[in-house]
Amino acid sequence: MKLADTPLTELRACPHCDALYRLVPLRSRERGTCPQCNHVLVSPRSNAFRRVIALSTAALVMLAVALFTPFLDLSAAGLHSDASIWDTAMTFSSGYLTPLAVAVVAFIIIIPALRLSLILYTLVPLSLNLPAARHAAGAYRLSEILHPWSMAEIFVIGVAVALVKIAGMASVAPGIAFWTFAALVIVIIWQESFLDSEQIWSAIDSSAPRVDEGAA
Ligand SMILES: [Zn+2]
């Protein structure tokens, strides 16, 4: 069949180079990549929604733990500190460093938590074979927009570099929150390996309530 004769619902454009393809059904663990730019277009996994839900819930719990437990144990010249991320943000919450405190909490806690919640909101009804949630399309689109702004992993790398730098000046030991963050990065990467946008958008599309169903 020529592309021009293909129904619109079966056409997909590569988000990187705009090349147009006809969607063919793939089995679990098969990957559809764009031959022009190698961007992965489809990579369905079996039981993906349930796995994403389990890993997203775990990541949300870990974010809460990481926010309130000691992040670093710092001792220098008889002084000792074991502040949590929340304590640290609150220390800077007045004065000219306020925007920095707000940005840190937003990028490493609020945006990742919001993104995980939007994914759960979208996927929980779909995984139970219920109709998609009322704002599922908007929620999932927002979660994709927030993806580049979710910076928990960059924060962990930044802290690891800072640790090496200050190790000569003070005795530093990573606290519970640091290890929780490190584990969180792995959980998020694992969760994303099951997150296939094509699979989620098709599920939202095919389970959207029909207009006449809402009339009753
Ligand atoms: Zn492409």
C-alpha cells in the first residue's frame, strides 16, 4: 500500500526528522526505529503499564524519603551538620537565595513527583481495562513536556562531584537521602525502559469514551 492510501490513524511521523511511516504491529521487545535518524519510534513491552505503575509508585515513595532524611553528614573543625534537602531549602528560603531554593526543590522534587503522578493518573485506569481518565491525554502530554525538566539524576551527579571537591576540607559521609536518590535514578531509568509513548497514546485513543456514552 502506498503512503498516500494509508489511513491517517496508521501514519506516524518521526519526532526527530519528520519522516513519515506506516505503523505495523510489533510484538513485545521488538523495536521500530527510524531508518533516517535511528530514533526509536515504537518499543512495546508486555505488561508495560503495570511495571511502569509499580516503578512510578516506588519512585514517588523514594522522593518523599529523600526529601526529609539527612542528605550529607558533614563534620569540620568540631562543627557537625546532617541537614535534609527540605532543611537546606528552608535555610535559603529568605533573602536573595530564595529563587535558588525554589528552583532546587522544583527541579529535583516537585517536577519529578508531578511527572510520576501524571503517568500514574494516565496508566492506572488503562491497566485496569477501564476507560481512560477524563484528562488522560492532557496529563500524559504534560508529563512528556516535563521530562527534560526532571533533573533528579543531574542533581546526584552534581552532589557526587561536590563531595569529591569538599572531601579534603571536611569529613563527609553520604546520608540516607543520598543513597535513596542514587537508587531513585536507577528506578526512573528502569521505569522509562517500559514507557513507550506509542503504546500509551494508542491505549488512550482506543479507550477514549465515545461522545454518545456521556449523554446518559
Ligand atoms: Zn527520524
